[in-house]
Amino acid sequence: MRRYIAILGLILTLSGQFNAVLAVKNKTCEILLRELADAQSKFIYCATTKSVPVNLCEGCVDLYRALSHDYGNLIEDANCSKRYLNSDRINIVATTQGILTSLWQKANCENCFRDNFWNIYDDNATKLQECLDSTRPELVCYNCKSDYVGLNDFYLSMETKVGGKVCFDLQDNMNRTRLNWSKTLKCCQREVKLTNFLIAVGVVVLLPILTFYITAIVVTKRREANHGLLNEQEPELDAPSTSTLITAAVLSTPVEDPAVISARTEKIANVLSGAGTHLLDESSDEEPPLRKKVPRSNESDYSSDDEPLAKTKRA
């Protein structure tokens, strides 16, 4: 009996220890989640406050590294990863981390720290700014031109090395520097030569006129060539007239012998006379019957063919 009680006590002890370990595990996942959430909120605050002028990459790099580390710790734990990742359709933890990572990558922030670009650019920009601050406004364009050209050349070389994907912090800073140099300080005014301007205007004005005349000359030459070809194919002007052709056709008609014509005429007359005799014989055989004679009245003094006069009645 005591033996069974000891075994039961051992089982209860092991079960309690297992529950305690599981609770520690759950508590660890919750701690990792809170640490990740705190790091994400700090990074969002930093990115928002350093948006204008843009200083996201250099100003928030430590916070981005921290939240990436906390997210890695969370997904390394199998229980935490199963609990917080792909647990529902929205997947808030992974979605939030993906948005922040996309922001960092879209700004090309990693290129800020490639080949020491940031430090070199910062040194050139600081040198130019010191020159602008220490020089009088009327001399700033002349005295600080070399510093500005050096900064711009370095930026162009850096842009070539990274394939146009320059860190957005440096892009924004360079755009503001160029705007200040050309618009505010007016140090980038381009001199337009009057000779080039007149040449351009002359070309624009004369080109349509020359085109028109050249086209007209070409068309005229082509028409003259076609007209000459047609003249070569025209009939001669001394060709015979229509009356002459008709007279020649009549004269060329063969003339028959008068004896042949007389014999043909006599033959035609005999045929016609025979046909007339035959028609008379047939008409005599088919003579119509005589009509009965109508006795004439003694009182009538006029023929049946005459219309009688109407007698007037007396009142």
C-alpha cells in the first residue's frame, strides 16, 4: 500500500514540474513578443520623427538592428513561432515586421554603410556647409564652387557603384544641397549665348521654307519628265481626217458586174410574183357567202346607208 502511495506521489511531482516548465516556456514567448513589440514601436517613432529631412537610415539604424534581433529570437523558438506566426489569416506579428523591413529596404538603407559611403559623403557635405557659413553671400558661389563640385562628383560616382540605388538619406540631402545651390544662392545660372540662340531660331524658321522649295522643285522636275514622255508617245499631227478615211473605205468596196445585179433582181421579182399568184388563188377558193337582199320600202326615198332626217314635231 505504501508502495502505491509513493508511486502516486512521484507522478504528481513530475506532473507539477512539467506544468511549471510549460509555464516558463509560455512566459518566455510572451516576454519575447513584448520585447519585439517595444522595438517595433521605437523604430516607428524614430522613422516618423526623422522623415523631413530624411534621416531614417543613419538615425534609426540601431533601432532597426534591435527589432530584427528580437524578431529573430522569437522565430527561433519553435513553440513561439508556432504560436505567433501563421496562427490566423491576418498574421499580425509577421505582417508588422514585414512592413517595417520593406520600409528599410525601400529606402536602400544598407547602401548607406557600404564602402564607407556615409562617412565620406558626410565629410564632403560638412566641408561645403562650413564654406557656405563662413563666406559672404556675394562671394559664396566663387569660393565654395570647388567644394560643391567635389561633393556632387562623389555622389555621382557613388550612384554609379550602387546602380542608382543610393541610400535615401543621401539622396534627400543631395537634392536639398543642389536646390540650395541653384535656387537660393543662384550659383548655377547658365549663360545663354546670343549667337547660339540666333542660329537655333534661324534653323527653325528657314527649315520649313527650304523644305517647301526643295519639294516644289522635285515635283516640278518629275512632272516635266512625265510630260516629255507623253509627248514622245503622241500621234502625228498630219494624220488623215475622218472624211478622207470614209471616202477611202467607200472606194475600196468591191463593185459587182451589172449583169449579175440584173439577174439577181429578176430572180427576186419572179419569186415575188409567184407568191402573189398563190395568195390570189387561195382567196378565190374561200369566197364568203352572199348576204340576203333586204326589200326596200317605197316610202323611203333614201338609201339604207343614208341616215334619215329627224322630223320636227308640231305643237
